[in-house]
Amino acid sequence: MRQMVDLRNISTVTEFILVGFEQSYPSTRTLLFTLFLALYGLAMAMNGLIIFITWTDPRLNSPMYFFLGHLSFLDVCFITTTIPQMLIHLVVKNHTVSFASCLIQMYLVFGVGVAECILLAFMAYDRYVAICQPLSYAQIMSRQVCVRLVGTSWFFGMINGIFLDYMSFRGPFCRGNHVENFFCEAPIVIALSCGDRLFSLKVIFADAIVVLLSPMVLIVTSYARILTSILGRASSSGRGKTFSTCASHLTVVVFLYTSAMFSYMNPRSTHGPDKDKPFSLLYTIIAPMCNPIIYSLRNKEMKGAMLRALGRASLAQ
């Protein structure tokens, strides 16, 4: 009888309130708005520059830079799904988003995030083939193969986004509509449901294991073989260049994966608004901003291409 009464009292949620930084002081919100706007602008400019030079500079016509250009495009999509909305909410009092907007935002975060995880694994495989099988590299990593790998990343990301969206929104909501974060993050939205929340969280946890750990296995395996190969036959100068290239990729992987694992592979009892927000900021803002900086600062060819692009822009003016 109690269950029947509870079900009658369920109200249909048509919008969510993103708490985000609502409880911060006005001066703090102003500071955060300035900071996040600067980070967003920097991330868009850096990733946009990498997209431009990897797709237009003939000297960067290799699979590694083909993948890097698509990684930057994913980063642009990723930060655009969350940051503009957060910036608006930092300056207005109305923090509500419609049910449909929340669903679409979560789908894009899942879809683009999963696509990026898979693409990082393919980038590790590309480095393995280039270093350990250099004579067959052009044949194995042909243009057609690279396009298929990027398409595979997008395909599985979008399919995974549909599945996880369904698991997050499949039940009615009866525990309020306040989302204790600056965007619609799945575990927090599921906590507002009056359906089988534990089952949905278990499914998302299992999905995170597949999505995060499976690419991680390929990444670790690829770099273990790379390490064995270069330690056995490369000169000291060759080792330095190889280590520099691989270190850039590994830095990006560690940054993204650790923050995502904390958000989706930890028991919800260890989470809270103060614990979730910093890690959400890491994988939605900081990682997309740092990716182009990490790759450009540790890669002489990228720095050269950037200088050439900036030089052409200045001459055009």
C-alpha cells in the first residue's frame, strides 16, 4: 500500500535545476566566470589552431597528426557541451534547464567522451605500429584505415551515449530536481530517480569498466611493447625523441582517465558535491584545454607548424 501511495505522489519532472556554483558569493562567481571564460577561450583557440594546421599543413600529413586533429575536434565538442551553459548560470539567477536539454547534454558528454577514450587507444596503437613496425607502417596505417578508426570511435561513442541516456532517464523522478553539479552528470541525475537506481548505477559502472579499461589495456600493451622495442635497439637520441612523443600521449591519457574513473567507477557513498565538482571540472574543462598545450609544447613539428600558421596569419593582415 505504501508503494502505491508513493507512486501516486510522483510528480513529473519537466526541468532540472543545476546547482553548480549557486551557493558561492557574488564576488566568487565573478572570479569563476572570468577564469572559466579565459580557460574556454584558450581551449577553443588552441584546439582550433591544431585542427587548422593538422588539416592544412602538408608537413603534418601523417596518421599521428590526423588523429590529433580529430582529438582536438572532439575536445572542442566536449567543452562546448558544458562550459557555455555554466558561464551563463554564473551570471544569471535562473539555473533551470529543460528535461530535453539535460538529456541531450548528457548524451553529448557520454558520446563525445567515449569517442575520445577510444580514439586515444587508437592513437597508442598508431605509435606502436610506427615504432615497432616501421617498414609496414604506411601499409597498416593507411588513410582508409585511419578514417575507419576515427569513424569507429564516433560510432561507438554515439551508440554508447544512447544506451547510457536510456539508463539514466528510464525511471520517473520523485526526489526533487536539483542536480548538485554544473551540468547533467549521470550518477547525480540517477540519484533523483525513484526507480531502480542501484541497477542503473551498476550498469553505468559496468559500462565504464568496458569503455575506460578496455582502451586502457590496449594503451598499456602498446606502450609496453614500445618501451621494450626502443630500449633494445634505439640510440640515445632516438630514445629521447620517442619518449617525448609517447610521454605527451600518456600524459593526456592519465589526465582524462583518472578523472573519468573517479566520477563513474567509485561508489556513490564516497561522492558529494564538493568531491564531484573538482573531478568533473578536470575531465570537462582542464583536460580539453591541456591536450593541445601538452602536444604542442613537446613536439617540435607541431611548434613549427604553429609558427608557420601564425606567420601566414600576420602576413595576411
